[in-house]
Amino acid sequence: MSEKCELDVLGISYVGPHCVETDIYQIEVQVQPTPGAPWGHIVLRFRPAEATFLAHMMQSNPPHARTDEHLLAQVAAHDT
């Protein structure tokens, strides 16, 4: 059995098709570094079926709504 490594996401850098492998969908996130983890960015790569499943699950099971100042700041930074 493998261990879980939970990382706090500090920001989302990119969501969309992979720049080279266009049949792959990717999400690039900035994470809070943890001891033993030398990186600050992680890229999650999804095949089409997994990306579709993820989108469906996020719509079907949204997190409990509450005001998140960090999220609001991220949205404001994109001038949306």
C-alpha cells in the first residue's frame, strides 16, 4: 500500500490541454513545499477519460461553499 502525501495548493497556474501531447489534459498547481519535497509546482496529467471523470465529479460533488479570500484574490488577478 502506498502512502498519501497531502499538499496545500497555493495557486493554479494552468488548466487545459498539454502543450505538446494534445490528447492529454493538464492542471499545473503551485503547492506549499513540505519537508523532503524539493519542488513548488506539480503538474497533473490526465488522459481524456480521467479528465472527463474529474470534471463530472467536481460538478457532482462540489465542496461546501464558503467565502475564500485566497480564491477571490486569484480570480481578481485574472481581471475576470
